[in-house]
Amino acid sequence: MKRGPDATATPAGARGGMLAAGAAAAAGRPPDFFIVGQPKSGTTALHEMLRTHPAVYMPDSKEPWFFATELHDRPPPRPGGIPETLEQYLELFADATPGQRIGEASPMYLWSRTAAARIAEVQPRARIVVIVREPASLLRSLHLQFLRSYIEVESDFRTAIELEPARRAGRRIPRRTYWPAALMYSDHVRYVEQLGRYRELFGAEAMQVLVYDDFRRDNAETVGRVLRFLDVDDTASIRPREANPTYGVRAPRLHELVHAVSVGHGPISRGVKGAIKAVTPRRLRREALYTAQKRVLYGEVPPADEEFMAELRRRFAGEVAALSEYLGRDLVELWGGDGVG
């Protein structure tokens, strides 16, 4: 039987376990589709493009992370945090009209070992959209993003990858990181295992797996495929977007200091932050911090270590071959090159 995004389901448990029955019906309609990954693979651009379609509703805020329980123990420093209850989560979609397809995008859901099952509890007829990317370039972009977002402190990409065994053993984990498990870089490219969790629960017909290279080459064609997959009009005019570009961190120590002050770590940092808050409106504080980060802390992506990139491609060749067989497409040849976007 064909799975359709119009159908809703009664949830079966609560946060951290089963979701309380009837909560979704009381609070609102759950999403019809989910963009579940991968990070640094165009999900932000896809989110921004889809939400301009009149028949699609996606909230302004990307990445609610509600269904990935791994991200709840040490939530990131973000406005509003992560929704704590199903009612709070469904409130994100309260402005959707009855005729719209509702969706959300949380790229870490693909990495999460819990998100697929929790989504299925709330919306077993959901449609799942995935974008996959060549492993070496994905991990390099992810490392740069983790440096910017204070998950990682090791600025050398090779060293960060080589630290994985020590970090699995609980050593060399950055003191202030809020996602220590995300630093296990190889876990982000277990493609077939990750896709299998969703396929088992939702079925192959309810999944659309896109390739990052195709999306970069032709935004419009890829978005059209997604719209048809969601059973909405694919003739609407949608402007192509290049969202969430990757930047390098120019000064890691200064970057860490700015973070310590911004979140108030330690008595001195808390004192400085308190003094700034007392004399500066919140909006101006955010604008000043963003401007300082953009001008002083971030710069162009540094040149890739081609030898190490080739080493990573060899390391993950088995994953790529397995994904090629899984999708019925030769990604081994396609991903023979490299590059960071």
C-alpha cells in the first residue's frame, strides 16, 4: 500500500521512551516529511528552498533535533533550546494550513540511533529525504563546522580524525563540547547502516535518497524531484540558494575565548558577560558578536591535505561501494575526486 504524507498517526510514547498517546492530536499535526541528513550536504539550502513553496510549511528555525535523544543530555547553546515535550515540538508547526505539507529538517537525525524509531512512533507514514555526500569531503566540512560551533577544538583535520580511538575511550574530549559522540567522525559515514534504520521502519517507497553532487550541479532539478516525491506542484518558481557555506576558523584560541564569554563559562567570563548584558540590548549584542566572528574569527577554507583526503577515500571505500550497491548507482566512480563545499 502506498504511503502518503497526508496520513497522520496516533503517537505511542513520551520523550526518552514512548510518546504519550493522544498528545499529538491534542497539540497539533506532526510533520509529513523529514529531511534527516546528512549535515554539510545542502540540507540548509533545501530547507530554505522548500519553505518558499506555497504548499509546503517548514518552520523558520531549522534543526529542532527533538527526535534525536542523543542530543538532549547536553543541549547546545541555542535560543529556545530543544523542545522538551511533544506538545512543544508540534507548536513549531502551528501556523501550517490544512492543505500544506508539513516538514522539518534536522540533519543529525541520520546519525542518530534513536531518531528513526521515535519519528515512526509519531508519524509512521512520514516521508524521509536524505542527501548523501562523498565521505572525505563531508568529514572535512563537518570538522570545520564543528570548530565554528564549539564542538571541536582540534584545528588540524588529520589530528582530529586520528583522535577518534582515544575519544571513544573517553580521552581527549574537549572540555566544553556539547556533542562528544559527534566527534566520532567515522560514525557519520556509515551510510547503509543509517539508511537501513529508516528503510526498515518506513519502507523504500517512503524514502528519497539524493546525492549532494546532483544538488550542487542543478538545484532546480533536485528540488523538483523532492516536490514530486511529496506530491505537490513542482512547477512553482523557487529561487536556487547556496546556503550555510563552510568557513575556516582563523584563530582557534580567540574563537574559544569568544565562546567562553558568550555562554558565561567560569567566574570571569560570567562577570564579563553580565556587564555586557547590563549595558547592551540583546539584539545589538547578537549583531556585534556575529559581526566580530565573521570579520575576525572566520576566513576562507584552508587548502585540503590532498594526501590525507586520498587516505580517507581509501579508508571509506567499502562504505561507498556498499552504498553504490544499496542505491543501484556507481558512486565509486562519481566520488573519485574530492572538494569541499
